[in-house]
Amino acid sequence: MRYILLLCCCLPIFVSAQNIAWDTSTLRKVAPAGDDKSANYARIIQLSSGQLICVYETAGNIACIFSNDLGNTWTGETIIAKQEIGLNMTVPEVIALKDKSLLASYNPRPYLIDGKADTSKHFEIRTKKSYDGGKTWKDERLLYQASNTFEDGCWEPSQVQLLNGKILLFFSNENVYRKSNEQNISMLTSADGGLSWSKNPEIVSFTPNFRDGMPVPILLKDKKTLLFSIEDNSKGNFKPTLVKLNSAKIGIPENSLKYQPLANPLPDSVYAGAPFLRQLHNGVTILSFQSTLKRTKDWQRSTMQVAVGNNFGQHFVLANQPFKIPKDKHALWNSLCVLADNSIIAITSTNAYSNKNAIWMVKGKLIDKK
């Protein structure tokens, strides 16, 4: 069943009066541990112990690394999911569950072997768990298997846990559109901490003839509103879009709302993809995306933009850029982490600070606009 998403037309007007001050003294390389590899697509969370864990892809593997001093130093690189013959492990996400176990999701993707495709290898969504804070990983699960071709794959899993313990895992899915270039956002669920999952994905966002992609869900502080960000090319270049669901009524189409989150929409000519959504402890929402705004038209040389919104995930206004990236370099596949003290970590994959692509971070705090 394809769910109809209503366009937002009557959201209350509120424009953020806050900006973000980024502390350049906190700029740090996070991963990889050595200089002989590159790393990409990182996500950081803070555990109940205060320790930080960062998951990322490197050399066909999914790895994690730890910080015991709030990101000042990083040590202890561990492999979560190892490359398999014909399959690279890519684009990880991680959440801490209510029972303090960790749930990582990732996206195996076929690669050529000696220039040839192995048609037995498929695009997949998998998960794995850790019960010791990320030191060891087990209980791997295959949630979804798409085609063996790039044109009909599945992509970019991301998960959230509701108050009742149910886990919702969202991913981009073009497997069901074998004769078109369309893509939807699909959702799978688990009621037992990620050990078993629903078999048939529900479509929770779909724009006919276009490509909804890269979902990132959060449960708002009201504990009943579920928001997820997507990249949306229905108006031309990709732009961030938010989808709102009532977490108590998942799957009821009239309780779904799809809207453009920026108070001042970006020009049509600007690419703005790979959005990432978070909420601070004081309720303020923040949204990042990679963009060509005031840069070249080449999306592969995008940089990280961050916007600040209200407590309801509305009317986002661009804030200071976290990283200074030359126009011939890139800052891609970005993410955000909110720490216990309400400070923000911006995380990027960039070639701006070293010879190889690496994960870098910088810290910031909300400030009032002058």
C-alpha cells in the first residue's frame, strides 16, 4: 500500500532567532585510525556512560571508534561488519536502545570482481547488535534484499525506537520500481530489540515519478510525533523535505504530513541533498544537508550546511557553516550529534584536511542571533 502524504499549508509561523557558534579549536580527525585508509559516512552517538561511539564505512567494512573525552581523542577502532567477497558494507547508522544494547544498520552493496558482476550478490539492508557498548557485535539479521543491479537497489537505513520499545527502520527503496527510476521510503519494524523484523516493508513516503531518499527519523520531545527527513527531487534539484507521522498511528495515511522545512527556500538551481535531522534537549531542532549553495554546480563538491528550526521541526533558518571547505574540495554525507550538555557535534566526510577522505568533527553551541 502506498501512503498519501499531505502537503503542509498551515504550520504556525516561527523563525529561529538562534544561530550556532562553532568552536574551531575542537576540529578533530575522528577516523580512520591510520593514514593508509579512507573513511566515509559517519554517525556519532553518546552512550549513557558518556562515551562517544562513531560508526563509519572504511575499506569495504563497517567500523566503529570510541572517545572517552567527548571527542578530543579517538581510539579503539573495531570492525562491526566485514567486507564479503562481492559485497561492500556501507552507510551505517547506530542507536542505543532502551536496554542499553546498540543496534547498527548498514547496506551491503555488490561490487565487481575482476571487472565482472556476481549476480548472486544483492543490495541488502542488515542489522547487527552489541551488548557491551560496541566492543563486540553479533546477532546479524538480513532485513531486506533488493535486486543485484544498481538501478534497482535499496539504500541508506536509519532507525528509531518508540516509547513502547518498537523499533522503526526506514530505508530508500527502488527495488519495487524495476521499469522506472522511482524510489520510495520504506519502513520495517521490530518489537524485540532488533532480533526479528516485519517481512513486508510499508511505504511511508513516495512521490510518483521521483526519488524520495536518505531517511533520518527522530521522535520529538512530545513523545508522539515522529519526523523523518528525506532528500526530495520532485521540484528539480534535491532539497530537504520533512515527513511527519503520529507515532501512535503509524500507517494511517491521513495522519501523515510532508512539508518543506526551510523558512527561506533555497533557489531551484541549488542542490541540497543527504539531510540529517536531530533535536536538542531544549527542544530546538537542527537539520544538516550537503549543498552547492554559493559554490560550483558540482554536487560532489558540496559542503555541509546546518539550519536551526523550532521545537516542532519547522521554519529552519541557515546557521553558520561548521567547516571551511575550499570550493575544489568536499564535505559530504554529513551528520549531527547532540551531547548531554546540549552542545552539537557536526560530522563530515572530507578531503579538505588530509590527502585521503576522512571523518572530521567540530563542536558548536546555540547562540542568540545578533
